[in-house]
Amino acid sequence: MTVLHLISKTDYDKVANSKYVVIHFFAEWVEQCRDMNNVLDEMAKKETYKEVIFSKIPAEQVPEVSLKYKITAVPTIVLLQNGSEIERVDGAHPSQLNKKLGAMLSAPQKESPHKPIKEKITSQIVKEKKVDLNERLNRLINSSDIMLFMKGNVDQPRCGFSQKIVDILKQHNATFKTFDILNDEEVREGLKKYSNWPTYPQLYIEGELIGGLDIVKELVEAGEFEEKLPKKYLLEDRLKSLINKSKIMVFMKGDREKPRCGFSRQLIQILNDAGATYETFDILEDEDVRQGLKTFSNWPTYPQVYVKGELIGGLDIIKEHLENGELSTLLHA
């Protein structure tokens, strides 16, 4: 079997609900992606994997699918069974891929969401799955100093309780991250048992469960909520400091030596050709800055270029300045 190259959502839809599917989200310019494509080519030839559809998707060219699986870096490989994500491998790790694919193939088949599960899985598989889930929950809880598990997200809360707790956090100028439990049944049910807390939203600060809306409201009324927040300066002050760190400041995926998306790579090439002196900030390494800067500058995408503390724009704006001959004046003023 050859590795399918899925270049559109239509291509993806044709294979996504097959029994077993391996999807490699890649970028042509990343060497590790090329290595993993070679790995998939070899795996596809093996009789062991005859039931598996191996495929690859250029992450930046099919953004709707990349967004569905929350792809933030490449290479990332997602393992599907009957259309449901079972596992993923972040980075170039062939041994992990072999191990996780083998486990998926050896486990009893997971039925479609519209069918009852007829087979019982063994106690050993249950135990391993529980350990994996607990590890995932622990990573999620600690992925931000303030972590809110809620219905919806910060921009579109999908229940009144979630809306109220988001409002409280914003009123206290808190920098926080959210997880939409409506999009992940495994996390939604697993976190209830993990933290012994049966309802949502759930708020965690520095890895510790604070509680739901009622607890947070009690802390606010008692004047104790502010004491629970991490002791660090406001995100807005930090963003202002970063923006003014250099005369020309670029916020991008990766850095000037290793851009991690095509737009960032093109921008760096233009700045280098123009002889610009600039510094970069990798937004993939700091979720607070990545999300906060979008709001602060009212500019939803990356890369972002600032000159003397003022937002110029992204790649398209820089290209326009280049084409009309204004870029050099802008960068060297």
C-alpha cells in the first residue's frame, strides 16, 4: 500500500472513518517530517499493517483538519479508529508510532459512536489506558498556571456557570488557559474521577484544584481569590516589554534559525534579504503570550511584526511594503 497524500478536506473525509487510519501532519520544509514520511512508506509495505490506511496531510494547506486535531507543530501523527482519535505521536518518534499502532491493532475494535460496544477489553488494557489518561490529565492541568476546564472556550462559553467564572478571571486580570470538555468525552468523564469533583467548570491554579463556580465566588466574596492567583506581573505589562525589546520584534512560530511554519519562514527570508536587525519570539513556547498578544494587538494570526513598539502586521502586510518599495524605509527608519 502506498501512503495517501490528502491535500483537501474532501480527501480527508473519504478515509477518516475507515477502520484504522494513520495521519501524518507534515510540512515539506521540515526535515523530521521527511524522515517520518519515509517511516510511513516502509510501514505501509508490511503485512502486519495491511488493515491500516497510512496518509499524510500538509498541515498548513488543510487548516480545517489541522484545527480539528489541534495541530500546533509538525511532525504530528494521529491514529484513528472508526473516525475517533485513539492516540497521537508528537515529533519524529518511529518507535512510539510502532508501539501505539500495535496497541491499537491488538485492542478490541472500538465501535462507531452510533453503535453499542459489544466487546469487553481486558483488564490489562483498561489499566494501561487509565494510566495514559491520568498522565494526559496531569499534563493538561499543569499546562498553564491557571487552567479552567469548562463548556466552550473563553470566547464562547457554552453554559452560564462557565461564562461567570470566565468573567471573574477576566475581572482579576488573570492569565489563564481553557479546555473545552464538550469536545473530549474522555477528559470530561476522566477528570471527574481524577479530581473527585463531579461537575464543571473546574478551576485549577498551579496544578491544584480550586473548585467550581460556587467555590470561586465564595473566595471572591471573602477577598481571598486574589491570594490564590500566581504572583506575577500582569500579562499586558509583559507584552509591552516584549514588544519593545528590540526596534524590530517578530512574534512567530519557531525562531529565526528554525522557523516552524511556512509563513514565518517566508517572513524571515524577507527581513534577512532587507538586511534588517531584529529579534524573534517563539509563540509556540509560551501559550500566555501566544493568546494574549492576539487580544492585546487585535491581530488574530502569526507571525506579527512590530517596529518601535507599533504593530506593522503579518506576512501579507510586509509583502505589500516590499512590493511598493516602502519596506526598507520602514525597517531602517
